[in-house]
Amino acid sequence: MVGELAERALGMAVDASPHAPRPREGERIVSLAELLPMARGLMGDVPGDLPDPGGDERVRWTDGLGHHRPSYGYLAARLALRGGGGVPVTHEPVAGTPDARVHADWVAALGGPQVRSLPEFDGNVVAAPLIEQKPDDSPDDWTYRELVGLHGLVARARATGDGAAAHRAYSVALHHVQHTQPDYTTYQPWALAWFLRDPATITFGEQQLHDVATHLSLEGRPGALVPALLLVDAWCDLKTDLEACG
């Protein structure tokens, strides 16, 4: 299902930004669409070239509608690492904040190759969120930050073999299975492979796949770009668990 949906999204994905965003001083704007040839290569097609990382310039990654989120930089760097190259993560969150801790997980994840195995789900894990939800946090925004953070935590566990990070990731996944309503999930399937990995959390991953399929039908080609890249990343993680993907 993940591979089929990834192929469908890759076939649809385009950059249809209505206008080119204006870069700030010392910054370069790059569309995530630049990663599509490489992503298709990861799915078994002819490998494509990586985008030029661009020297010392900060890179602001944009989606198919020209929108930017800091999480897009993490996604670009992760896929580039899978493709045998690298692009810098130039986003710098405020020190000491939950976002800075998430950033640290992503940086650690991008520092090495994937490991081939992780601990199985421990039934004694206590469900808990990754980031404290404050009263003024909107459920949608907080859930998005949680899932991006969980994706980075899992990537860190895979890259470093950190059992404590994997244990924490199970705890966070279990929390969302128990508490996150479908209305607060996103069509961007962050941490999808982690949810699909275990019977205790698989229902959340299945909801993510349903949300993506619905979004592709409603939003069309520009909205397919980010889901396509995340589905490819999930597909590779699931293949890694079967010792069949680098």
C-alpha cells in the first residue's frame, strides 16, 4: 500500500507555486520538487541527481504551492542522505525550546547511515507526548510538531542505534494512538513507517494513509509533493526493516 501510494503521489507531484518567493539576504529558495528525480530513483527508477546544496547560503525549501516550513529542510536532508549525498540543514530554532530539542534529534539522525534493526515494541512503555502541549497551542499545530519530532527521533534511533531514543519513540507513538483525533492529523505522513511497524500503533498509520489518499483526490498535483517524498521515506524505512533497502 505504501509503495503504491508513493508511486501515485510521485506521478502527480509538481511545483505549481503561483509566484516565486523572494529570498532574504544570504538565502536561496529551492523547491522540494528538485528532489523528485532522486526520490523516483529510491523507488527503483533511474537515479536522479541531487540538487546543488549551494555553498554557505541558507536554503529555504518550499512545497508545491510555494509555502515554507522548517520541517521541509529536515525532509530534504534525509532524502538526500538516502540518495548518497547531502544538503545542509540551515534552520536554527531558538535554543532551549522544544523545537531545539527536535532539531538536535534531526541533526543526530543525519550524521550517519541507517542501522538494520531496532528493538521491538515493549508492552511496558508508558504513553507520553514528545512536546508538552501548552494551553495556547492549537491542536493542529501541536500535533504537526509532534509528528515531525517523532520522525526525527525515530531517524536518530535508526542512525545511531540509540535504544533509549527508540523506547521514547514508542512512547510518543502510543500517546498519539490513544489521544490524537483524526481531525488533528495531517495529510503529510510524518513518522508513517514507525506507526505501521507494530500492531499496537498500526491504526494510526492506516489513518495517515487514508488521509493522504483523500488529500491527493481533493487537492491534486501541487498538494502531492510533500506526501510523495514522505511516502518514499516511509517506504525505504519499511524496506530497511526487511533488510532490503539502503
